[in-house]
Amino acid sequence: MNSKSGGFRELIRHALEIIRDMTGCSRLCFIAKENGEFVMTANIPENQRDIGMALDKDFGKDFLVQVMDKRKMVFVGHAKDDSRLCYMRGLINVYNIESILFAPLYYKDINIGIIVVDAVGCQEKNILDMNLRKVKEFVKFCAEAIGREIEIQKNDAKILEIVKESEAFCVLGRHTAGIAHTFRNSMVSIGGFAQRLIEVLGKKASLFEKYPESKKLFNDVSDKMKIIDREVRKLERFIKDILIYSKIQNCVKTDKKNINGILLDELRVARERHKDVKFLGKFDKRLDKIMVLIDSALFTSAMDDIISNAIQAKASTLLIKTELDSGAGICRIIIANNGEKISEENLKEIFSPFFTTKPYGTGLGLPNVSAIVAAHGGTLKVESADSNNHDKNHNNFFATKFEISLPLKNSFMY
């Protein structure tokens, strides 16, 4: 809580008034620490000249630091004779201050400030001395109340900051999606044109055999077109990943799907695309009757990326497996492959955006997978070249295993 805020001042002033009535003392003030400086923020009787006054070394800053650091109430019974108060000797004499109480307010790791009570004359000194225990208890109560309010305000500020960031990300996501769509449309046109030229040049290659200079030019143009085609494909992958990222920010889990069904479809498509890879499936039949609410487009994209990652790692065998853990209320999806292992160093970075070990990788595939799984309330872990990756049922050693755990709290039977 900012000591300059009206609410804080009102709270402190109310506390000072109660202590005044409790002790009969006529002079009280509250000193807060702001940006490393002690500043007077409230006092009785009201004297606006003192409000906002910073207390430097000449005004007893060192002594106040000790009171705050030790977090113990200090009662000076003979103010005129105490060397610790030499900095305020003139003030003591002018107002005939007999004794002074310094009561630090703190809560957990928060140093709130110091309440200072001046006993003017012998009568006030005696009353203050008699009520020290009550003052101590009340100060402790005040500190706890103010401390909790400070925590609430800090939490509110954090929540507000998160909300603002989320709103900013949503706006950014929408703009990013729009820009990405525009680029993708252009890339599709350029890519299609490049592929068409490559096809035409391939068919006309024999026409240039008799003319060495023309053949050289032809080969040069053909090579350049292949580079354009390759770079366009790379940009298309990057734009695809950017579009997926923008959609994750607005993940809507409204599709009623069966996990085994989705993965069976993935298995069929993968077998068609990659005929040189051996695909294995092992599905827990208990999941056949369970439907879950997911964003099917994002979820399918995540499965595609994990499979593509395995293919790029030169896997010749890939296993997709599901398990129901009814005790934990989760479904496990395991996708393992026998391709190149991921080094321990790279394993720590694979979910970091834009980290890639591939010449034409975007570095967004696996970070998007992790974000999609998290958006569905799940967790994702990866093991590579671990002895636990041996699947006894299929007698295969899998270098890398992706394990997704999805909660079934929003699932239902059908």
C-alpha cells in the first residue's frame, strides 16, 4: 500500500487517534519508509508543514533505521537526557517532551513504518508508561491489518498486470494472425509459381543440351528456383507455427472427442505419408468409451508436430500408445521413436521458442506443442536415450519418448 494514498493515510490517522485516546498523549506521528528515505506521512495535531518531510541524518535517520531493523518497540523514559535523541534536543525542549515511544509496524517481510508518540509533561509520561502493554498489542494488531491490506493490494496489482498482459497478448495474437494470413497467401502464390517454373524447366531441359552457354544459364535459373521453393516452404512452416501460436491464446475446448479415435486417425494419416516408417499402435480399450472436451484442431496439430519431429530425427519405427490411469484421473499419451536421440543439453531447450537444431526448422513446433498441452490442463515430459524407453511388447528400443498426461475431469462416457 502506498503511504501517499488517501486510504493508507486515513487508516494510519485512525490508528493514531486511537493511540492518542488510549494514552492521553497529545503529539503523535507516523513515519514511513519510501524509496530508502524516512518520510512523515501523518501526525497529530495536524500540522501540514510536517507532512511529506524527509528525515535525513540530522533528523535521526540512523536511529530510526535501528528501530525498524530490530523490530522492537523502544520507550525512551527521559528524553532530555538520552543521547540517542540528541538530534531532536531542540524539539524536546520546546515542547517539554518527557518521554517518547517508537513503535515499529511490520508484517512478515514488510516494514510498514514507525509510530512515534511524544509524552508532553509528567502527566502524559505517566499515562504512557502505564499503557505501554496495551499500545504494544494495538500496534501489533494495526500492523497485521495494514500488512494484510498491503498483500491484497499487491496481489490485485499482479492480477491486473496479468490481465493487461493477457489482453495485450490477445490483441497481439489477433494482429499476428492477420499478418500471418496475408503472408501465407503471398507465399502460396510465390511457392506455386516457383514449383510450376521448376516443372516447366524440367520438361524443357533437353532443348538446352546443344547450347553450353544457354544450358549453364538454364541450370543456374533452375537452381535459383529450387532455392526459392525451399525458402518459401520454410516460410510457410514458420507462418503455420505463428498462426497456431495465435490460436493457442484463444484455445476453446468445445469439441467432444475420443482420444483413441483421434490418435488412430493420426496413425492412419502418418502411415500414408511416411510409408518407409513402421508405425505401431497400442491403445487402452478402456478409453474407447470416454469423450473429452478439447480444441481438436490445436490438439491434432500438436500430435502432427510430435510425429514430424520423430520423422525429422530419422526414425524408422514410431509407437503411439494410450493408457488410462483411473486412480489419478488422467489419460497418458506416449509417442516414442527410435530416431536420433536428443542430447541432454538440447533436451533442456527444446521447448524454448525459436530454439532449433534443424537447418530449416522454425523453433516453434515443440514450444507450440507444450503450450497446447498446457492449454488443455495437461503436462508434457520428454525422455531421450533412457533405459525406460524399451517397449517389451513390441521388442523395440525407443531413443525418445514424449509423454502427455491429460486430466479427465471434463470427460464423460458415451
